[in-house]
Amino acid sequence: MSQPFRLNKEGLINRNKKISFTFNGKKLFGYEGDTIASALIANGIHLVGRSFKYHRPRGFFGAGVEEPNAKLQVEFNGHSEPNVNATEMELVEGLSVTSQNCWPSVNFDVGAINNFLKMFFPAGFYYKTFMWPKSFWYKIYEPFIRKAAGLGVASIEKDKERYEHKFEYCDLLVTGSGPSGLASAYAAAKNGAKVILAEDKPRFGGTLLTDDVSIDNLSGKDWAEKIITELKSMPNVTVKNRSQVFGYYDHNMLVMFERVSDHLEKKSKFTPRQRLWYIRAKETILSTGSIERPIVFGNNDTPGIFLSAAAKEYMKVFGVLVGKKPLIFTNNDSAYETALEFKKNNVEPIILDTREEHSSELIDEAKSKGIDIRFSHGVIVANGYKKVKSAKIGKLNKDKNSFEKIETIECDCICVSGFWTPSVHLASQSGNKLKYEEKIDAFIPDKKKQHETSVGAANGSFTLEESLKNGFENGSNLSVKITETKTEITIPNVNEKKYGAHDKFWCMPLPKNENPKRFVDFQNDVSVSDIEIALREGYRSIEHVKRYTTLGMATDQGRTSNLNGLQLVSNIENKIVPEVGHTTFRPPFTPITIGTIVGREVGMEYMPTRKTPMHEWHEKNNAVFVDAGAWKRPRYYKQGNETLFEASKREAKNVRENVGICDVTTLGKIDIKGPDAAEFLNRVYTNAWMKLPVGKARYGLMLREDGIVMDDGTTTRISENHYHMTTTTAQAANVLSHLEYYLQIVWPELNVNVVSTTEQWAGAAIAGPKSRDMLSKLYTDLDVSNDALPFMGYKEAEFFGVPSRIFRISFSGELAYEINVKSDHGMFMWEKMMEVGKEFGNQPYGTEALSTLRIEMGHVAGPELDGRTIPSDVSLNGLVSKKKDFIGKNSLGREAFNVESRQKIVGLIPIDRKSSIPEGSHIVQDQNAKLPNPKLGHVSSSCWSVENNNPFSLAIMKDGKNMIGKKFFAVSPLKNKSIEVEVISSHYVDPEGKRVRS
Amino acid sequence: MLYIKCPYCGLRAQKEFSYGGDATVKRPNINEEVSSEDWDNFVYMRKSPRGKHIELWQHIAGCRQWIKVQRDTATHEIFQTAKVTEEIR
Ligand SMILES: [Zn+2]
């Protein structure tokens, strides 16, 4: 029950609410307001994982987003999530937390053998070792590396949580609620700007929560609370905690990841787990603060070694001691605040300061409190395998390349500070090139590329006074440009401790005859020697060094390692850091869940479902649907235990013998109006359109400018200047854009309007030898004889009282009609047709039967018009006018389009008249030929011919019709089939087209 | 995601638009003789400049108008947008 490292009163946690959780099966307790990390440390647990490459024991290093080690597997709300940052996830009742990248347990990990074999795992190890033999890669090396280098385990369960996307617009987005962020948001809000303030952590205030400062006689924490309370009360301000702005994209679009409910014990089923915000901001304040960087030394990855600011945060925010015998290792003043905080909690720290003895406000205070300070000292090696037990320390010589007076002192934690690195990731993502600031040995934003302004520590201003001033001024100036309202704000009085100069010191030299690993990048296990090897092997560009060593390429994006890596490279290369340059920052700044990226666009919500007005009828009558773009179309209507094959055969046969009806609502329909409509169609289609009379339809073929067939369909002249165009279901949207392009850009002089009417009309095809008989019963007052309504004729008539359009057109090759009524009447029409059609043996048919009917007729569709065929390839050259110009005409003369051996459409039947030919099969001369077996063509569409009762396919084949009568093999390695076929005409049934005209 | 100012509708997210290529390409006149070279240039040859590029976009989820956008292909900066009947610079 006891938490041995919990302080009695310090911290912002709720001590009235105890929370139980388990770690590697052991039941533990923490408090509401803890993170997983703070609760584990309170329980004295530091060893939580194993490192990526060497499986070395690892503990916590930071207290937030900078954490490189403590990535844990967490189970909650019935799902398991890998790689959860323990320093960020808040504790909730019943969490089950386990270590990852270790087997069989974190305490005894077989993979740790890598640590003892580390001489065999240098930089570039994977590249060098696993390159040869090539055949070993997939079967042996790759799975091995995967297993060895695995992080957490992704769940294979369906994610039951709800994720949301939100789009927001604002005048000013402030990213971070530290002093400069609060000041910016406040000033802009007072000027009336629409402000969004985003804070990554649960608590607002940033460093104000941990620094010993006062503002207008309030503590930093109280001042932050006062400002946040006021901001929350303002209607023009949105304040969001647990929200990380992780990406800065084009045109000032920022993306934010909000953790909405993982910290809640109970939530409604409509509460999303996480929310992704797309924020279009007029101006952005980047108040992302800075991250402390470590100093590199031997075995600096041992559990119990922390960043000094993290150690302070654990005390001040969580009331937790990271150790009771702390060693503080620093090159600057900020770690003295950590030391003073330990002292305040009756823990005696020892400070090792790499600087020579000198004085500053903080040093003097530490001295006056009796803290043991050793100047010109540093940690050489940390001792202890699973936890720091002691440290070998030494006095640095003047050149700082060597040390003397080596001694070992006991400690249970080492708090290290190598000064501060501004968090410039968002500025860099926005296109800002960054510049090196000598004074702080780090990069800060340079010239803006977008509307971003970095303030406070993110801009290299490390004092509170400067940060506040910076924030108030920028917040006010940026917002006044937008709102044109200025509210004067007095900048508050600040009381803070002045820091002395820091020491430009990065890395402790190695002791004589010892070679402990000195880690630069903890998460990817990159050490000083790895960087040395990369440089020795000739890698010069920092981008190459990064990729070869993997420095900074882990999910922490090198937050604690990038600058130390750069300094090392510049030291070895004898270059200054700006010459070495920095690597590129890319979104996301922190890992985000796939669920958040996907949002609600899953399952049925992935895209809109388009249903025809007759959809419900199809559903009730056992239709099995198929997706046609966003449309749901009946594929077949299942009767009893029928298979797809049996049902489609029955439906197709019934069309050939009696009559069937098919829902053709999904066909694209475009209304074309205007005095130049005929001229326009004449240019758009390959065939002639000037003489089409009113009341007649015509089949038309549309090309792209490169001569390739784009789409086909019938267009009907409804009246003098009014046409009704149909397109294939798949091309409907493209054809409309295509027409609009020509009307708006190429031929604006043509007086024509086009609009999609696909959704306005419900369509049903009536096909089969008995379709006229059926039609005459549907339109009892209308003369539907072949003379009155011939093939390609058109009539308007009332369909049981509702207006309708009758087109005598056919896709099935049978005598057929298509009836259109307004969508609202679609169901009425369909039900009437079913009722009236009974006596003629009418049955509905789906897309599968529809395909069968068109394939055996040799009618081309999508599989033949696949973006590679010209009209003559698919026997449609009869539709290509020689007299007039049209879109794509000039391309048809190209040499390659006119060679005799060009691929053309043919029909195929299997020699055995039984074996179905898989679509996509390749046609070859010799099925046993040596690979690569020359390909003569491919099978585009296959069906079971109901007319001839055997399989039939359409194919696009070299030399086309000249091959008729010859035998080949259709091979499908995918289906492991090889079928001997004979080439025949593509018009397998009714080649003269008598039926449609009958 | 780009923020494109449709000359008819105002600033809209890129999601609402579809891209239409180089806006400076001119189709040879219909019903007029054209050399193979000119035709090939029209159909196939496009410059791929780094920097300023005048291109067509269609506001498909809005007013359905094709528009001209002058954009920097490297930085995505948009300098100007116009109706297709208007000239850019
Ligand atoms: Zn528009």
C-alpha cells in the first residue's frame, strides 16, 4: 500500500483519490493526477523496459513528451495499446501496464545478450551484416530483426473506441500554455481575437508550475490559474488541455491531437476517445517552450538517471522523489533549482558542476543552504545494472578532455542538465529555416515562411521576464492587425532568479582502459562510438549520419539527442554546428493513434453509401449487393440456396427467353441544354451528332485527347436544344468534369449548360423478347409498336399517372427499353413493373446477369475500355467520323495506333467447352514455354454464355481478328490455371444485332 | 492542406478542389489543321517547373467552376487565383 518515494504534501495530485493499477502483474497504487510514470516512481519502480537494440535495462528519463525510454504496453477499456509514453498517460483505475521489448521478463531478458555482444552491433550493423546472401533477407534476417527489434504489440482486435475529426478556424492559435503562451493568448483575447490555446499536458502553466517565481506577487502556478480562469470565461477563447499541436502544414493549417477521455474512469458511449483538430489559423504563436538536454557520460542510460527538470517536476507536480541520494550533474544554473527542491524536501543532493568555481544567485543560495557543490566535476560512469548504485566521478582538467581525482560516490539517482534546447519543431515544419544561436548553443526560428511567431523559450528567451514581455507584445500586435482593437495591458512585475552563464560542455571523456557505452540517443540505442564510426566510414552530411546511425529517428524524434549528436559531429569534424546543419523536423511531433487519423471514416462511414430509390425492394427480395463506386447495386437476387453462378445464369437466361428488369438508376445522367448543344456533342463524341432528330437516341463514344476511349453511352435529343446524356456508372463524375472543362476553358463561346441529373431520375431497363408485350401493358394508351417506337426511339408518356421517359436502348442485346421516372416515383415504377410483368415471366436481374448478357453480345464495358484502348481496338471504329473534328481525333493517326498487329478485341471459348477462363488470364502460345513467356493478350471479361451453355470470354489480343480460329492457352498463375482456348469473334450471340431491332 | 481562394466562392479547403494541370496550355483550334508536333506538344509535353506555376483547379465540391491558380510548386505558396477567363499577370 505504501508509496515509499511519495512526499507527504507536495504536488498537484489529488491525494483524496487513490487509484489502483497493475505493473507487470503487480498491484500498485497511485493518486488521481499521477501519470503512469509518477505512480511507478512513487512506488520505487524504475526498471520499466529494455532498450531497442541492446536490450539494456531502461527507466524513466523525462517527465513528458521528451521521454525516450518509458514506452509501455497499456491495457484499458478492453483494448491494448503499445508504445504508450508512461510520462504522458494519466493514471486511471484499473490500468494494466506491462513492459515491452523484453522476454521473458523485464528483469531477465534473453535479448540482453546483445548488450554483451555490442561490439558486433555497431552503427550500420543491419546494413552491413544482413546484405548477403540476398535470398536470406525475407526468410531469415528480416523476421529475426523484426522480432528482436519489436516494440510493443499492436492489438489485432477491432478498435471499438470512437474517434472524431473537427475543423476549426481562428485568428490566433497558441501552442503551449507556459508563461509566453498564456501572455500571448491573453493579450490577443483582450483585443477581441478568436483564440485557441492548446496545452499538451493536463495542467496549464508549463514551467510556471515548477519554477520558483512570482508574478504580480502571485506564485507562478497561481498566476497561471488566474489567467486560465479568465481566458475560459471569454466567449472568443477556446482553451484546450491534453491537446498537442503536432503538425504545421501549408497555408497555416495546424493539426492538433486531443486526448479527450483516456483519463476518465467513466464516459458515455458518444464521448470520443481522441479528437483530431484541423485548425486554420490566421496567425500562430509557437510557445512550445524548450526541452532540457542531457550531458553524455558512461552508462548514462542506467535506470535512475533523469533530466534534472524532470526530477523537479516529479517533486513539484506529483510529490514524488526520483531518489533519496541524488547526484546532480550540470553545466548550468537550472539544475540548482532541482537541488534546492530536493533540499527543501529534506533530501541531501550533491552537485557536480562542469564549470569552474564561480558565483551566481542560485549557486550562492545553494551554498548558503549547505549543499555540497563540486565545481569542475562530472560523472564519468554510472554504476549499477538495473538501477544506479553509485557513480564514478572526476575533476575535469582545464582542457576538459581528461580528468583526475577519480572517486566513486554512492547515489540512487543522477539528475543531469546540459542546458536547454528550444522546441522548434513546429516552426521548422512551417518552412522556417532556423538559425544557430551561439549564445544558447541551439537552433531558433529564423525568417518566417508562414504566419508563425515563436515566443519565449521556443525562441531562445529563457527568462520569465522576457518570455512574458515577448508573449504580451506578440499576442497584442498579431491580433490587433486582425481585430483592429487594442486593449492596453500592463506587463506584470516578475520576481525570478537570475541564471549565470552555462558551460559549452556536451560529453564526458572516457576513462582510461574502460569503454562504457555513452548514449546519445536512448530510444534508438545510438552511442558516441556509433557516430564516430559513421564519420570514420565517410558519412559527412548530417542527414546521412542520421540515417546510418539512426540517431534521432525514433518516435521521440531525437528531442534529447539531436543537439548532442550535432555537437559531437562538429567536434570530431572540427566544424561549427551551423556548418553541420540540422536534420528536418517532420510531423507528427508525437506519435498519434491511427484511430485518430481515421476518425469516423470507418466501416459504413468510410464513404457515403448511394442507394437507388428501389434499394429497399432489392433488400426485401434477397438481393446480394455489389459496390459500384459508392453505389450499392444488386448483383443477383438469391432464390433458395442458389449460388452466384446459378442465380446469374437463371436471371440472364430469363432475359434471353422472357423478360427481366434491371435497376439502372446508377448510370450517370447529364442534362445538356443550349443552342450550341448539338455542336458541342459533335465535338465531344467521335460520331456525328448534327443531324440527330428530336425524339431519337444515339450511341456515342468519347475519347481523351490522346485518342484513348474515355467513356461510352447513349444521348437522346429531348427537344430542339435539350439532350439527355448517359455515362457509365464509374465515369459519371469524370465525364461531367470533362464536359465542364471544355465548356468553361476551351470553347467558352459555345452556349451550352451541363448539369448532373443522375440523382434526379430512377431508371429501370426492361429487356427480353417479351419486353414489348410487357411495355404495352405498362403504357396501355401508347403505341409501342416497332414502327411507333423503333430501336433508338424516345417517347415521353405517363406511367400510371406519373411522367416518364421511355428510351428504346439496349445494353443486353435483347429487345429492350429503359424507363426513367423522377426518383420519388422509382419504387412505384418498380413495383408496378413487377406486378404487370408477372404474366410475361418477368424477373429482376442483377449486375452479374447484366454482365453475362453484354459479354456474350460482345458489348464492351469498363474492362475493355481500360484506359489503354482506342476505338478500333474494341471494334468501334465504325463510330469514328472521318469527316469532322472531335476531341482526340488528331491522336488517332499516331503510328502505333495503326499497326496491323495492334491488340484488338476477340472472343475466346475453352476447347473443352467447360472450363471457365479467369479474368486477367494471359494468352500465350505455349503454356510450357520458358519464362518470360511472350504475352499475346489478356482476358478482359468472362461469363457463362447462357445462349450457348458454355464459358465465353472477351480478350484483347495481339493481331486481333487474324487470330480467329487459332488455339492458344489462357494462363492464370494467380488461380493456377491454364486453359486451352480457341479464338472466335467477340460477337458470340446475334452478331447482326437483329434482336434489338426486332 | 492548401487554402485556395475560389474567385466565385472565396477561401476554401483543398479538399473541395481537384487538380487540372498546366493552365497555360492552349488546345489547337477545333476544325483547323494542326502539325503533329504541335499536337504532341499539346497532348504530352508539360514543363515541371520548380517555382511559380499557373495551373487549373476545379471547385468540384463547390461551384464546379474551373479556376486558375498561380502557385509555387516548391513552397505551395499561392500568389493569385482568377477565373479562367481572366489573365494572371
Ligand atoms: Zn467556387
